[in-house]
Amino acid sequence: MSSEHSPAEPPLWSIGIVAIMILVAPLILYSLAPTGPLREGDTVFSDGEQRVQLITPSNTSGSRLDDTCLLDPDSPLIIAQVSDDPANPSIVAHVQGNQPGEWPFCPVHAEVRLHTRQIFQKPPVFGSIREILTKGTGWNSTGD
């Protein structure tokens, strides 16, 4: 018996490496690409928990003292208007997602005004992957 490999058949591990490279390359390119300018219709995300100003306050919440609400961390927003004033860079955006509709959280589809320092344009790809993996395995990297 001879254990010769046929030279016409490529090893399975090399096919696996090529497949992984094809799947990982777009993620790396996306994470390295610079963010573009803010435009109407773009989706952005709140940078941590943010208190923002409601443009159209709801009349149903009579107990509220001001016209502000809270955005959860990484809440998706769709830009409706971008300020042209470089001294006060702010945007008007529509709240997206399935946040609770109770005070102090912003209701879904509410129009809010926030500063550009309160948002980011691209979610971190590798942070999202790590979050998905840690939720699936139950492993907590903070040691809690």
C-alpha cells in the first residue's frame, strides 16, 4: 500500500484558508474605510447614552418638565437635516429601532436635535462580532 496524494487534488486546508480570506477581506476593508460627510438619509448611531432635544414634543406626557429624551447606546438614527453652521454642528434625525415608548426614552420615529459629537457613522465591525460571540457563549470579558 502506498500513501500517495494525487497532485490534481488541492489540500482541503488551503481551500478553507482561501474561503476565510474571502469572507474576512470585506470586513477589514469596511473597518479601515474613512467615514464620509453627514448627508440627509444616512443612518448614524448614538455614541453611548445621550440626552437629546425633541423637535416635536409629545402632548401625552404632561409630567415632563423639559423637551428632552434619552437615546440608548448605539441607537440607530436617520438624518433628516444637517446644520450648515460650522460653529454649532448639529443635526435633526428620526429615531429608529424598537425602544420603549415611555419617558425618559425617545419614542420611535420622534424627531430629535443632537450635536455631531453625540453620534458616530459606522458601527465597529469587530466590536459587533465580539458582542455576538460573547452573547452566544455566555462569556463576559469584563470578568463580572
